[in-house]
Amino acid sequence: MYGCISEGCIALEYILYPGCLSSTDQYQYELSVVNVLKSLNVDFSYAENVNCCGLPLRSINSYGWVYLSARLMSVMESYGKPCILLCNWCHASLSYVKKLLNNNEALMSWVNDLLAREGLRYKGDLKFKHIIQLLCEDIGFEMLRSSVKREFKGFKFSVHPGCLYFRPNDIGRPEDSHEPRMLMDLVKVLGADAELCLDCCGWAIYNTNTSTGLTLAGNRIKLASKTDGIVISCPHGGIMMDKNYEEACKVSGFKGDVPVLYYTQLLGLAIGLSPREVALNLNKSPVNVLTCKLGI
């Protein structure tokens, strides 16, 4: 199903670009990724002199958005290594702009004229993967399975890949929107059962209609009330369902304890890392319910 299913596929060095939210508001995501990659002996280093992917600027200044994504890619191209992305928005932005520039010579020329002022040049050959895609395709299930020390047998999680992880199809997403399975399969390799939910977390409308955004988040949490938690892979979902957990539950009228955590946090626990090593202490949802069940 995926490009690689054995540890022999880890033959590359990577550049890590966490993105704005994963390095700030959702720092537990970056910390868990770093400690998991180190535990799996994945060779990586941080990209330096980087910037925002620009996607938040798209509706205000599309040229500014294109330039920021192109600049980011040109910086990472200079390393000559594939890039690991953590954020669905970053992945979507780079995918969109890469396709746009590679099919528009005039726009490519305009971008490179600006980049030349910094001694940069966009070539269009950067290879990048979302962390979920990398775990499936480069690290592979055999290595993950053999690394498990705490099996989640008997657990069931609600899987939430996030909207931009598989949409829109025409810009090239990690998975097809009709049957996104990577995150589900990654949960199952840890011994747990998984159910897929494609509902929106509410982030897209949160800044313009906070109440509606929180209602969507609360309803999404409510859908997972009979599971052991929601597993996410997008920092925007982390903001809506973990950071805003109490508000979302209050607005939607839900009373219950549903842990919300990143897949890399769940994976870290499975391979023997402590709750603090995967930064569960930074989560706002009741993740202690999960750690109590695990006895850690």
C-alpha cells in the first residue's frame, strides 16, 4: 500500500521544518516529533533562516503568499535533503505554490528576481513529506511495530487527519480524499483499533465566528466520546480540540473526558517514552485519563 514497509528504507538525512504553530502554540507537537525521530534513529536537522509558509496571507495578498512559500522552499532546497513538515497547512501551501510556479514561467521569474536580492533561487525540486506520510513510507510499519514497548491492545481511538491533509486533490496531497488511511493504519500498528472521522475541527471559521468554530470542535469531541481519545496530526486541530477543549465542550454542551493528542505523542508512549518526553504536560485536554489507563 505504501512506498516502504521496512527499516531498510531509512537511508536519508532530513531537514525538519516544524512551522509556526508547532514551534509556539502547539509546542508539544514539535517536542514529540523530535524525541520520536531520535528514538527511531532518524537523522535530521533543523532548517535555518526560514519563514512562515505564507498561507495565512493568501486571502489578503496572493503574491506575498507565493513569495513566502517560494522563499521557504528555496532555503530548504539549498540543503539538498528532503524536508519533514508537521503542519497540514504548510504542506498544502508548499504543494500549491510548487505546482503554480512549476507551471508558470513568468511567475517563477518574478519570484526568483526577488529571491536574488538575498542570494537565493527557487529551482522547484524540493522533496517534502508530512510527518505522517514519512512514518508510513520511509520508516515503515515493520520498524514501528518492532519498536513498540507499550501495546495499545484493547484501546480504540478516533482518528482525525484534518481537512488539508487530503484536500484539495488537484495540488497533490499525501493521500486521496476518498479513503485516507495512513493515520488509521499508524494507530493500528500500535495494537489499537481506530475509527476515521473527517469532520472539520472548526479552525477555518474560528477567527471570524468563534462560537461556531468552538461548536464544531465540541461536536467533533462529542463524536469520540465512546473512544479512548482523538488522535490528530495537525496543529490547527490541536488548538481547536485540545487547547480549546473546555470552551468547546461548554459551547457544545458536552460533558465528558476525551483525551486529544498528536499521533507522535501516542507513538512516543508506545515506544517507551515518558509522558513528559512526549510533552503531554503541555496538553490541555484530559490526557491524564489515557495515562492512568496505561498506568504511567
